[in-house]
Amino acid sequence: MSYANAVHQDPLIVRNHEVLKATIPRGFPVGCTDKRKYPTCEFVLESGDTMIIYTDGIPEAFRPNGKMIGFPAFEEILPSLTRKDCQETEQAIRSWFAKVVRPGPQDDDITLLVVRIS
């Protein structure tokens, strides 16, 4: 897979119940200039891999105690939320998020994309 990053989080890959980070050089935000080239990297997705592409609105959301969920906690929970179906994985992540985040309006945008390699 070839991938470019415009200042978002590195995708996470769940493989055999472990989380791998696809570390990618970050480019400038989309639309800042039309003359920027985005560095790309390539990595291999294997059969059974689930790739999670997300914005920081998930790990940077606050728990009821006022502390952020945090990137390590999000990465740690992903293997237990990964299903064989992309929609089921997305729903499991969103359900978990709804249980751990403080009630009220969202603090940030949330985008979540799940890709599963059969």
C-alpha cells in the first residue's frame, strides 16, 4: 500500500492481536499550498490485517475524570475491538468511545476509517 500523510495520525494496523504503527513522514495540511508534494511510504498489509485510520478527536477526547483518553490507551484497546467485519470494528470502537468519553458536546472532530484485508 502506498500512503501519504497530511498532518494526521499514523494509521494503526492490528495484526495477530498486536498493534503496529505505520510511521509515515508528515506533509503539510491539504489545501495550504498547491505546490507542496507529499512524501509517501509503502508498507505491506497481510491477510487478516485491520488498518485503522483516525483523527486525534478519539485519543484526545476527555474521560469523565477530566483526563484525556490518550494515544497509548487507544492503541492498547484496539485488538479487543477488532472484528472480522469493518463495520463491526467501527461500531465496536465507537461503542467503546461512547462508554469512556465524558458526556456532552464533542471537543474535536472524529473521523474513523477501518480497512480489513481478507
